[in-house]
Amino acid sequence: IRRVALRELYDRGALEPRRRAVWLQLSRLAAGSVLPLARRWWRRARELAFAAWVWTLFVVLLAIAWPMVAVTPGRAR
């Protein structure tokens, strides 16, 4: 576009983007934050599930190993 034509468009206000209603802007902003928030919650839920699984495994192995350690004879003094 030539400078003169661009200046004419600017003077008429044809270069400015169309303004949207505030409620529409806010609703788009809120809708855009839902997916990242859900991803964060899902990641945190997976982390907590993994932590629960590891603690369960630890307790089960401890329940199996502790009686073996308790009945193993110690060093004679």
C-alpha cells in the first residue's frame, strides 16, 4: 500500500481493530484459561496418585521385610 493510501485509511480509522464488548473479552479470557487449569489439575492428580502408589509399595515391602529382620538372629555377645 502506498503511503498516501495508508494515511487515508488511518485518518478514516479503518486501521483500528474492531472493538468487542467487555463481557465477550472477559468470557474469552476465562475460556482460554480453563484448559491450562485442567491440565495443571490433571498433572497434580497424577503426581498424587504416583506418590500414593509409592507409599503403598513402601508399606507393603516394610510389612514383609520387618518380620524377617525381627526374627533374624543378632550377633552373639
